[in-house]
Amino acid sequence: MPGSGRAELDAAGITDPGLRTAYAACRELNARHGRTYFLATRLLPARRRPAVHALYGFARYADEIVDDLSDGRPAAERAAALDALADDLAAALGGDPPTPPGDARAAVLAAVADTARRHDIDHRHFADFIASMRMDTHVTGYARYADLARYMHGSAAVIGLQMLPVLGTVTDRAQAEPHAAALGVAFQLTNFLRDVGDDLDRGRVYLPADELAAHGVDRDLLLWCRRRRARDPRVRAALAHLVARTRGVYRRAAPGIPMLEPVSRACIECAAALYGGILDRIADADYDAVLHRRVRVPTARRIAVAGPGLLRAGLARVGAAEPRTTLRTPSPGPGA
């Protein structure tokens, strides 16, 4: 299993050959599609990483059903595919091994179900996530931020809530949950701003219509700018407003980081800094350039952020013994 995180699986106590293959597939999805997230994950103790890869892998797999531009299936067929995925996930969470064992879909389901059992993750978070993914098959815009927030609860906030048991807390988990949810939302708002052009190509706008309208912007203007590679001061003003709003969400999330177990803090600090850096790049590009190109955090900046994080993570591991307990005994995985 070269390059697939064998040491991480050993540290996590994942010994079943089928499950090891399943987790390795999720790790590959994370490394290929979520470079910023994957880099931050490297700051976690090895034994905690496979669970993060599994959660990412499932979210990515579901997201591809609704967002893959090369998939020409009509919305009804994509919705049916999500329903089938939800049914299979429910079965896997209930202890039924996904089939066929060698299938990529089965691998993702096996790993995420095992992670949910090991870390006692509330199954409602997965149901809420699928519900928001279903919205993507027929909802193409949001009139108000409150409408978008309902979507983001399932698509982003629950990701933070799923992660929390994996990261661990030094406070009561319920106290940290609002901050974890806020950080998930902050990350997604950042993605919406970075990907506004790509989302237009999919026929969607994930920016509140009323807040765009306050600056004289609507979908038609965004499309006009996108298609003609034009710049417009109204679009710049609207996106600057939404970047400022998103920075406020990061501030609401920040008090949750000290609530995490020390060995997990460097990872989340790094992720927040790197994603926040995307907002800086949007501002540096004068905001409306995101309609024409995808801004990225430069590699040098990633290294500059991750380097000190590695030091902090190492010191935290020296200062705190890593527990080797699980909250639930995992069911045998595929191949058992």
C-alpha cells in the first residue's frame, strides 16, 4: 500500500485488509482534490488522519454526483443517485458491509461508516449533508443569506460537527459545536467566493441575491462579466462586502480552536489560515477577477503557514499522551 498512509492506518489500529484499502482510497481522494485540507491534515497525529480522510472522501464522492460538469445526466437521475447513496450509507452505518467490496463507492462507504462507529458521530449529520446535496439538483440560487444558511447547515456546518469527535475537545463537546459549525460555514463561503465563476457555469449562484442587489448586481450581470471577461465596480463592491462577511464568520469560529485537544489545534489553525488566505488572494485580485480565474494560495505561503504548525503540533504531542481508545467497537469491515 505504498503512498497510501500505511503508518497512519497502523497508528489508528485499522487492521482489517478491506478497511485498510477503503481508507487508502479516501486518502487518495483527499490528496488529489483537497490539497489545502490535506496539507492541514498532516498536522494531526497519524492515528487521527484516516478518519478525516474518510469524512472528506464521502463528502467528495457525494459532491461529485451533483457537481461533475462532465456528467450529462439530468437532475432527476442525479437526485436518484443521491437517494441510492443515502440508502447504502444508512445500511453501512447499520453494519451491513457495502458491496461490491472492490468498488470505489463501496470503499468510501465502508471507511466513513467505520469512522462514524469509531468516533460516535451522530448519523443525523450525514442525513443533513445528503439533504443539502439534493438541493443542488434543483436549487440554483438563494434569495437571502438565511436561505443560503439553511443549505450550508447540511453542506458545511455538519462537516465541522462530524470532525469534532475526531479532533477531540478539552471542554464539553456541546460548547465547541457552534464554533466547529461556524468554521465549516466559513470554509464553504470562502469556496463560494473563490468558485463563483465555475458555479455560474453549473447554473448556480451561491451568493445571497438580496445582498448582491444592494450593490446593483444580479445573476445576469455576473453572467455578462463571466462570458465577456469584463470587470465591473458593482461586482467588486458586492464581492468585497461578502468577503468581509466571511471574515466575520471566521472570527466567530476562532474561539473554538482553544477548545480542541492540543494535538488537534495546529491542524485547524493551519486550515483556517490557509482558507483565510484565499480571501486575501481574492482581495489582492480586486475581487471580481474571481469571475475569470481561480485564485490560489501560493505554495510558498502554504509552506510558511504549515511549517510553524508542524512545530506546534510536535510540541503538543510531546506534552500530551495520545489516547488509544475508541468510543464504539467497530463492526468487521469488508474482507473480515
